[in-house]
Amino acid sequence: MFATAGSATQATTISKALVQDKLAACVNIVPQIVSVYEWQGQLEEGAESLLIIKVRYSRYGHIYVSNWVEKGNEWMKLFLHL
């Protein structure tokens, strides 16, 4: 699974929580990616960290990660694009 976080601190926090809660076997963090997107009719560019979340199919298939996010903080919902 792929997700983005708005900062390296958020990426680390999300990654540690996913691994501690056994929802991911491993999370790779790729810092300083640049995202280009359209927002309210304007072309925008911003820095983010990419999360490569390695999960077992059984956990992903049962949407455990999505349920975990729903119980988490608001920023987790915003930055984990599931």
C-alpha cells in the first residue's frame, strides 16, 4: 500500500503505529517527494513523505488498516489515502 504524509515526523509516527499495532510488517519512508496536484482550480506543488506500507494480504483484504485509521487521529485520516 502507498500513502503520503505531510512531514517526516508524521510519516514516522504513522509508520511506528502501524508496525506496533501489527497492521504492517514493515513501512519504508521515502522523504522529500514532490507532489503536483490541482486544488481549487489552481496547480499546486508540495513536499511530502511517501510511505510504502508492507502488509499481509489477509490483513489488507479484511480492511484492518482502514478500520485502524478510522479510530486514529484526524491527520491520519487525511494523510493515509486508503
